[in-house]
Amino acid sequence: MAKPNYSFEKRQREIAKKKQQEEKDARKREEREAARAASDNAAKKPASDQ
């Protein structure tokens, strides 16, 4: 019977966790950029109406 390779399994879990965290950070970054763009557009709009 083959012996389980716990180091490999641990590394795979770490890689999956890191990938998941990077995806979460990317979503948050996109939301912040969208909110910033919306606030910039809102700030510029009243100035052009004058």
C-alpha cells in the first residue's frame, strides 16, 4: 500500500487557498475602482453644469 504524501497534499491546499485569496482581493479591488470611478464622475458632473 502506498504511503500518503502529506507534504504534497498540504502544498496543494496552500496553493488553492492562495488562489482563492487572490480572487477575493481582485474582486474587492474591482469594486473599489468602480466606486472610485462613480464618485469621480459624480463629482465632475455638477461642475460641468454650471
